[in-house]
Amino acid sequence: MRKNISIMNGVRGCINGMDGGESVQLSNRQMALITKLLTLEQAVTTQTLAETVHVSVRTVKNDLRAIQDWLTDYGDYYRSKPRVGVWLAANAEEKAVLKRQLFTNQSGAQPCTSQERVEQIVLLLTINAGFMTTQQLENKIDISKNTVIADLDKVEHFLKPFQLSLERKNYYGYRIAGTELNIRSVLEAVLSRTLHTFEAPILTSADPLKDVRQIQFQTVPELQTVLGVVITELENQHYAEHADFDLEDVLTMVVRMTIGVVRLSMNHPISSYTPLSVTAEEQQKLPYLLFDQVVRHYDFPALADEYAYLLRGVNPRFDDQNIAGLTNQVIQMVSRQLDYPFDTDSQLKVNLFSHLLTKLSNKYKFTNEYNPFVTDLKQRNLPLFEAVQTALRDRISANPAVVSESFIAFVTLHFMVSLESHQTTQYARVLYVCSTGLGVTGLIKREIERHVSNIEIAGFASVTTVEHQVAALKPDLLISIFPITETALPVVQVNPLPSSGDVERIRAAVAKVLKVSATSLTPLRLAPAKATSEDQVHTLMLNGAVIYSTLRQYFGRRIPAGYQEAFMIHVMMAVQRIYFHHSYDPATVRGLKAQDTVEDVQTIKRVFLDNQLTINAPEISALLQYTRVQELSQKGG
């Protein structure tokens, strides 16, 4: 029997009648919190959770009470301990069940928070051809007139960054005014945010599109109907067989195709009625197959602008020459804003050019990849984040759907690496461990060195080579982004970009090893990095960009979307190591493994040889670890 709960004023979650009783209905923020708990293997503090969802600790504690009540309906999983944190006592199978329940939780839900109501109003206004009155909004969202009026002011503020306005007309009501592309961009942003609430359960599901079907849009059933048709047509095209597009790409296609159908049904094409004409090769691609079937289903004309929107949304496309100039302009703007000589760092130019080339020149632009560093970067260096944001939105697009916070954060990371390369500290014996090689651990190392001195790098290891590296390098301490249990050494598990809590635990562990006070461990400064010559920069830039692009296309969805950026950085660093004859040493780093296929190994060798570089077995093995992230994560857990 499901538990009956009575909660006053919505503080502990929205309430939704079910089976003759009342059951906790989680808000989007509460679902984001429980999704976070489901992905962790250890306790997490309420402070860390508060930083994750950008609210106060007090609000998080209220949310956790609602989560605890919700979990009670499915089992005794919730645990908490003072000065330790909260966690879920559930195995993998039980967590899978809870993930599934997250989808059914929001069935029939009404918006709980002001942000959710604002987004629902935006959805209603974008799928209605004319004006909507206050009374209509009240009835659709089931809120009072005063609440609608207050929320409409917030809607106006929400629309402004998308270059849209809220038009108000006496006796008619309200509608959104602006260009069609901008209206679609705000609609895409709202729908994508809805999907991101369930991102972790979707991406780990055996049948992800089935889960997407279960996401309810109670106030806008039109979207629900079109979404079902689009998913059906996508499944008919056997989307999983198209390795060029990963699951996040597919989800973006679903969102954009749904938006296109809804807007066309209202007679709102993007700008013209130019017929679509594509090559025979393009007609075999998944985006075209989906587009063709959906427009046939609805008997819409196949328009060039509509297909272009499906491929890139509102994102502009740059050629290589423009990106080279754009890279210099962004670096110069950030340098001027912060009065710091980033423009003298040639390696920053190489890395940033490669990043922007990948993001802006591709024919397809489907996903704004999830970036777990956004909150941390804002907290640690807000002036740098804001300077990068200003530069990108000035030189690329002011639309937040194009230059999102995730995109800004990834670019900020490149500037942070440049900044960190000019700081140093005394070293203690530490082995850095992750499943993806030096691409991510190098950044972890620099981030830790900002706050903790007396650390000497013993080396780097993957999850599978920890035992070998410990025996060979004799470290005093392991710092890892995955759980390490089979070792007698102290282990500090950290996030990909260590939090303040991670740093404090590392500081305490180092102080214990060195038998000193933790307060004595303060960072020192790095010596300036040695610049490379213009010819070397040019060679590294071209080789790295070409190799990454080729390998990215070859591996496709075998590299999870969340690791694409790390893989790009790793490839660029591998190119640099090989070019300067500093490849991983076969004597200290394990080479190829039994599960490494001949085809994968030969392809990597050929790609590097095509760019006048010879790659050895340890370097190949390190690259192939990105194709085994799920396996390594499960083993590590």
C-alpha cells in the first residue's frame, strides 16, 4: 500500500492524488537531486547538493524530506548521518527500479516551482498561434490569477536573452513576439531542460526512447502527441544502427523535429518555402530519413530551412578561416577584460582553436553536451567565466541557446588550464587515477595544486593499471575519480573538477602522510611555461584537429557523450607527446589488452600515420579506454 502523506504549503513537494490517496509528487529540482544521489556511490553533503541545484542548504533539506517520503513508497533506501552526508543504500538493480519510477512520478504533475510555471507558460505561448488570456493560463496551469500575473513578469525576463519579448494587448491577452528562429530556440531550451531532468535515467536505460515517451506534458498535450509520432518514425529508421549519432544527438533530433511539426502546423515556417534538395549520400543519413518520414506523415512540404533547423538549430556555422580569427578575438577580449596576457600563450590558441573547430564547423550541431563543471567554475573563478561568456556572446551569438553555460564552461576550462600552468608547488608522492588518462587527470592535478602544496606527482594511472603503478612508483596517496578499494594506501575520491570538500579531504590526507598541520599546506607559484615555435604550433593544431575529428567519427557512440571533451583533450595531448618524443613509456605503462580489437588498433595507427605520427601500444591503449568507460565504471564500483 502506498503511503499517504499530507504536506502543508508545498514545502515538501507538490501533491498529486493517486489511487484514492495522496502521494508525494517531486518537483523538477527534487528529481534532479535524487538523480544525483542515484549516480553516487558515497555520501554527499547538503552543501554540495545545494551548490548543484543553486539553492540554499535549508531549501535542499526541505527537498530531501520530500525525497525521503517519496522513497518510502519503494523501500528503505534513504540514509543520512551528521557531518557525513546523505546517500542511498541501494544496489544497482534497486537503483534501476528507482530511475524508472522517476518517469512515472511526474505523470499528471502540475508545475511546483516558479521556474517550472514560467517554463510551462512559455510552452503554452509558443504552441498557440494567437494571444492567450490570463484566464486561459489560469485554467491550463491550475494557478490563481495573481500568480499568473506575477509569473508573466518572470516570463518577460526569461525571454529577453533569446531576443524575444512578451506582447501584452488589452482584451486579447499575451503572446511572444520575435523571429521564428528565436521562438524555436526558447522552445528548444525549455524542452531540452525537461529532458535533462531525466538525463541520467534516459542515458542508462535499455530502451531510452520508451522512457522519453513516458515524459508527460500535461499542460501542452499537443507536444505529447507529436513527440510520440516523431519517436515512432525514429524507431522505424532503426536509429541505433546509425553510429554517427549518439543518443544525445538523437534526443536533440526528437526535440527539434517535434518543434518543427508544431510550428508548421500553426503555419509558422522559419523564413521561406524553398524546397529541400540534398545529395544521395545525405539521403542515407539518419537526420534526413527522420525528416522525410515525419513530413510525409503530416503531409508537410520538405523545406530547406526546416531541414537546416533540424541539423543545426539556431547555431551559426563557421569555416576554418573564420574560426582561426574567432579564436584570436576571444583570447584577446578575455585578456583585455582581465588584464592578463592569455594572448601570449600559444598552447591556449592551439587548444581553443581545436575546440571551436569541433563545435562550430561541423555540418551537424545537435547537442550542447552536459558539463558538470559549470557550478564549480563559477564559484572558483567567476570573473574568468564571465569574461569568457562576454567574449563568446559578443563574437558568436548573444542567444543562450547557442552560447550556453555548458559551452562557456568548456571554453573557460581552456583558459583555466593556461592560468594554472603558471602556478607551482612543492610536491608529495601522489598517484592520480582515472579511466581516461592524462586528459582529465592533468586538469585535476592543476586544480588540486591551486589549493594544496607539498604534493609530488608520482605518476598517472588508469583504473586497470593502479596495482601495477602502485608497485612501480611507490606513492603515498591515491587521488581518483573512481572508487578504489583493493589497496592499502589512502585513497581520496574526487569529482572530475574537485569540489571544496574534495580539496579539504586531500589536504587532510596529505597532512596526515607528511605529519604536518593541514593549514601549512598552501600553494606556491608555477614558473612560466616555455612557448613553442610558430611552426610547431601550426603542426600540432592541424594534426590534433584532424586526428580527433577522424577518431571521433570512427568510434561514434562507443565514446559516451559526457567523455567527448575529455577524449578531445586527450588526443591533443597525445599528439603533443608523440610530436616531442615523450610518448607513454612501455616499461611503466601497460600496453594493449586482450579486448582491444585488431581493427581498432590498426585504425588508430593508420590515422596517426596519415598525419606523420607513429603511435605506440601504451598510447593506443590509453585512447581505447574511452570506449570502455561503462565497463571501467562498473568495475571501479
